[in-house]
Amino acid sequence: MTIIIQPSGQALYHSEHLERLKALVADIESLQVGGDSARLAEKGAVHLHDWSPSARLVPCLRGTMKGHRSVRDGRLGEASDLWVWASDHGVARTLSRWYTLGPHAIRGGWH
């Protein structure tokens, strides 16, 4: 779920993500004040059978960090899930924070 900022500054895919995130935050806030998860799921829930826990890859950034609170300067680190991708503007937003982008690596990617 990455929002892409074009060179023109136009944001792509932001509306659909924003609505989903607002709904998620509302549910989490309801749980925080004692809401019943089963009752929250009654309205519009999809039934899932033969299920199992799984994992999938999500877009993220990795590179040499400077100014990160838990990765020492000059060390390679991997950021959390990438939410806003604006490489033409020199910035990116992960689930945790904003990053300013220096030169990109030669090893490929989206740039």
C-alpha cells in the first residue's frame, strides 16, 4: 500500500489508503476503550475458513542510515513498511517516520 508522489507532485492511490487507515484507526481506538472485537467484526466481515497464519513481502527501503534513533550513523538499516514514495522530491514516508533520500544505490529498485 504505497502512495506514489509523481514528479509533478500529484499523489496516486492516497484516497483509497486514507479511508482504509481511518477505518483501522477507528477499530483500534474502539478496542482501546473496551470494545468487543467480535461485535466490531459482525458488520461487513468476510468469513475465512481453512485459514492459516501467513506473511508477505511489503515495500520498504534499506540503506545507510544517518539520524535514526536505533541504528547507528553509517550502519546499514531497513526501514518499516513504505507508505509514501516521493523519490523525485527526495523524501519517503514509512509507517514509522519520514526519510530524506540521498543518492540511491546502483543495485536497482524503483527509481
